[in-house]
Amino acid sequence: MSESPLKGTLVFEPIKVGDVTLSNRIVYCPTTRFRAAKSSQEVGAHLPSDLMLEYYSQRAQYPGTLLVTEATYVSRAAGGYDDVPAISTEEETKAWKKIVDAVHAKKSFISLQAWFLGRVADPRVLKKEGQKYVAPSAIYPDSKSEHLSAKAELPLTELTLEEIDRLIKVDYTEAAKNAMKAGFDMFEIHGAHGYLPDTFLHENSNQRKDKYGGSIENRARFILDLIDHLCTVIPPSKLAIRLSPWAEIQGIYEETSPIPQFSYLLDQLQKRANDGKELAYISVVEPRVQGVVTVDLDTMKGSNQFVEEVWKGITLRAGNYTYDAPEFKQIKQDVANGRTLVGFSRFFTSNPDLVYKLKNDPSKLVKYQRKLFYQPYNWGYNTFDGKDYDEETEKKRYARPIQRSEANL
């Protein structure tokens, strides 16, 4: 056994996050896996499954670890892919509670990531489920989405002020309430990677002429209004948000620096923290990754250092923290301020005992297999052993149509 450079460091010291105290600063960040089951009542497969129960329980095995779930629909209107879990019905809430209880039984903690796809949804799935195809502005992320929209006869439409108000006060609100009923320790808004909240922030996806568009202040308004309202529904200490300042994926790009827009948003969140409404954490995606693509460090566009210069609360940073293994100098550097968590996703898929391995012997890490991330099989999910699998046999046993989103890994 080789001695881990992380053992005995701040990484394995306790830290208070929201209302809970973690035993370490390694977090399992969201990974889209498409293992939800069909509901007993509705079209689509959005029910948290027993496969997911086993999956999260395995990754909670190091006591005091924080897990953040895969992105989960806040409502049927928020959807647009099959096989993705939701938390909008009593049946879904009860299914999630089984998972939360299993994580808590391992003495670990769990945050729900709340998802609203918006313009990157598959219009065919929305049409099948009787939903609208919406975004801050009627700007398609790419030609493929526009083609699918025409094929489904479901055009992308700009959200009205009334619809925005409903998203905040009904869709997200009911999901937050359901998350608390299920026992989640925190509720994380997915505000990254070109999904609905993120598309309000960027000029190329938000060309509104009302109070939600135009200026930096107006483009941040949706997220701030959402957070302000949710702080009246659940304690701010149970609320979090994920941001991706440097991610140029799913039709999102910046002609200028994203720092002014995100610095304003973070400054507003810090002001609320100063007034007694501090979020549990802010999660930021590192520029070392662009969606599922690892970025060459020499061509990396920017740095998230500005985040911690503005936001003084807990920050969760995630994105290719194995690039300098086995020394892990970046992890030690980032946690040195005493208020930073570091997130892993891809290596958690192939190492349920990742926290133990990082603490004791990182040389034993098992390499993930990207082709297994989104398959509707248990092989490569709970039965991962680093070996290949018989795809044709698995397809015959388990095959069902799935829609793929890769921005969460």
C-alpha cells in the first residue's frame, strides 16, 4: 500500500455545511445515469428505482460524506428526457425517501439536485408527456434541437412573466417541499450547463426585453427571485446552487468574460448571507472540464478563483481533480482556505469506496468506463468491476429507449 498524500490533511477534517457537519471535504457531485423506473400512474420513466437505492447507499459508505443526487425534475414541465427521476409526486417523494434513509443509515448526507431542462429538452419527449417547450427566449441551442422541435410540432416558446412566476412558486416550490418531506439535507438548484436557470444568465440565450433580460442585473433576476422565494419555503441553510461560469456547451458561449455576470450574482448571494440568509454552499464547475470533455490545461479559458473572492461561504468545486494524481496538489491547494469542498463524479461511478481509496491508497482507483455511464443496464452501475460487458446480451435483457444528456458527467 502506498501512503496517500491526502491522509492527515485538511481534506479529512470535519466541516460544517448548512445544518450538518461532514467528516471530510470530498463530495459526490451529480452524475446523470438514466436508471429511473416507470411510474405506476404516468407516461415516462421518472420514479427513483431500487437500482438507484443500492447505488447511492454504496457511495455513502464512508460516514459523514456528502452526496449530491443526479439531476432530478422539479415537475413534469421541467422534463424532456426519459429515465430521469423526478420529485413532483407523492410516489416519487416516497421512493426518494427510501434512498435518503439508506444514505442516512450509513451516517452520510445527501443533497437533491433540482433540474429544469428548458431549451435542451427533447421536444419529442415533451410532446409525449403533454408539456410545453420553453426557455427565457425562443432561441434554439442548435440546429438539431430546432429540427426535432419542427418534427414534434412543438415550437420553442419564450416564457411569459406569469409562467416564470409559476415555475418559481409552484414547480420549484413543490419540489423543495417534497425534498424536505423525503428527508434531504439540502436542495441544490441546477443553475449550470445551459439548463433553464443558466440560460437566463447569458446574452446569447436571453434576449428578453422585460425585467428578466438585458442588463447583468436583469439576467441574474430569475435566479435571485427563485432563491429569495425558496428561502421562505425552506431554510436558506438547506438551499444551494450549482453554477458553471466557464462552460460553453449546449449552445451556451460567452463573447466576453463571464466574470462580471457571475460576480454580480455571487455578490448578491453574499449580501443575502450577510443578512442571515446564507446558502449551504455554492457549487461551481471548474474550467478544467467542458461538459464531458476534459480541457487541456494550456487552453483553459479562465479560473474560478474569483468565486471565492466574492463568496465567503462554503464553495464546492468540481472538475477533473485527478489531473495531477497521485500528488493531488490542486485538492490540497483548494481546500487550504478552510471553506472549500472538492467534488468527484466520474471516478465515483467506478469506485463506490472512493473516499476510502483517496484517504488510504489512491493507486487502487478503478478507471471509469464512459460507454457505461448512460446505459439502462445494471452492469456498469451497481455491478461495476472494471471489466467489459456483453452489450447484445444486456440489450436483449434490459433494453428500453433512452434519451441522453451528457452535461452532468
